[in-house]
Amino acid sequence: MRAKKVDNTHGQIRDHLRAVGWGVFDSHDLGRDFADLVVARRGFTALVECKSGRKKLRPGQESFARWWPGVYVKANTPQEAELQLDIAEKYQFLRRQIGPVE
């Protein structure tokens, strides 16, 4: 199994999410198209793929993201990662409060 190369924004995104209260497991060295980070806060968990500039997901990463049943975020900046995670966390919280929509 080959470890993935790390994008330039990886460390910035990881450190920023930790600084704003996310628990972060750095999973970039797992390879096989798994996301760079596993993050959690208040019972909410998500995967984060860090990209630099306008880079897109590789085909294997796209396939993994479609397969993954939970939240999967692609972020180019620390602020983008934080915003997407905050929105997804709030959405999941509201779904639990409201219940199934019929």
C-alpha cells in the first residue's frame, strides 16, 4: 500500500480545524484513496480531503467519496473546510431534532 502525497494545504487545514475545536485524526498515510483527515466534534464525524488550488479529486477518490455513507468534504482552504463541516454538522443536528420528513 502506497501512502498518498500531501497537498500544500494539508497541514494548514489540519491545524486550523484543531484550533477551532475539531478532533482530528490525520489519516493521509493510509493511502488507497481514503480521505486525508477524520474529524469529529460533539458526536458528529466526517472525512476531509485536502486539496491545493483548483485540484480535483482523483478517480479513485471520487469513487470512494460516492461510496462513503457519511459526510465527505473536499476543501482547498482551512476556512472552506471549517464552513463545510459547520454546515454539515448543523444539518445533521437539525435532522435529529426534526425527525424524518414525510
